[in-house]
Amino acid sequence: DQQVKQNSPSLSVQEGRISILNCDYTNSMFDYFLWYKKYPAEGPTFLISISSIKDKNEDGRFTVFLNKSAKHLSLHIVPSQPGDSAVYFCAASASNYQLIWGAGTKLIIKP
Amino acid sequence: EAGVAQSPRYKIIEKRQSVAFWCNPISGHATLYWYQQILGQGPKLLIQFQNNGVVDDSQLPKDRFSAERLKGVDSTLKIQPAKLEDSAVYLCASSLVRSSGANVLTFGAGSRLTVL
């Protein structure tokens, strides 16, 4: 049972445009959602999080939107830069803090 | 602040052999995690320690995998005997114990295991 789903294995975006990565979840008990970025041969690094009591959180070029009724969140990157090319993982946690991970979306920024 | 250290970075073994991975978490991080990541999938939690006690090992294949965190600092993950399907990246992560807020994990670079 996949509680966190990232349905797009890959996404290609022109440099300077907006990248939108999507994530769907099934467990309404999740109270925090996190996005991680992973370069090849490195571990995932934390990008941004959002609490279930909010619908938006922004940090520089990165904004996460949460739609609880649709059980959907998205990560917006504006403007996209070549260094943003990586695999992005969505993860969610309930009160026990164990993170449940999506399968990841590979983002490719084209020059 | 030093990051999470892992070794070895790469290991190639034959099936039925054994292998051990080492992890040193960020100083002061009481919680340590071992994850298995297979290509094209998200990380799968194998075991979670808080200090030197096991919090969750429900997804650890205990017939072949073992892990310990003596003295509540560094940790080792062992596989014996290895199977072909154990080929993966083994990620170690650590975090502070939090009473509220997002549980942000810091990951090491991982140990890539290839079983032939």
C-alpha cells in the first residue's frame, strides 16, 4: 500500500521556467510533509517542509502548496536553474515521526 | 558542523558473502536510521535507533540483516549472507529528538552494495 505517490518518474523543464513536482497521499493522519533533493552518488538533502495546518510555505525559489481536501501537495521551483536537476522525493510523517517516502521524480532542467 | 559519515562508499561481493556498513551520525543527534534504497524507489526504513535502543525494526529482514548502535553514537549494519536482491544503496541518517515540528533527517552519502 503506497501511502505517498509521485506519479511522474521524470519531468523536463526549460531553464528559467517554473518546475512543478506533484505528490499525492492517502493517509489523512499525516501532519508534516517534506521535500528532499538527491544528486547522484549523494544522500538526499532536505529542501522544505509544510505542516498540515498550512496551505503554503515558501523559501526563496521553492514553494510548497498543500491541498488537504485533495490529499495533494506540489513543489514549485521558480525560476528553474541547471543546478536544480536532481531527483526530488516527497515524504510524509504522522505523529510517530516515521517518514513515508514517495518513489521520486527526476527533474531535468534544459539549458 | 560535520555531516553524517558512512563507509565504505562502494562494496561489491558475491552472494552468500557478508558485508558490514558503518555510520557516524551528526554529533548530538540521538536518533539514527538505516534505509535501503533500490534504484527507482524511495528510501525504505530498515531500522531506527534512539540513543542505543531500537525504536522500529519492523522492516528489517532479521534472518540476514543485523544492526547495532553501541554507546548510542556510531552504528553498523551487517548483511549475512547477502542475496542478489540486497543490491542497493544503504543510507544512514540522523536527527534530533523533537517534541514537535517536522522531523528533518540529515543523510550520509550512502554505501552502494552490488551483490553478484
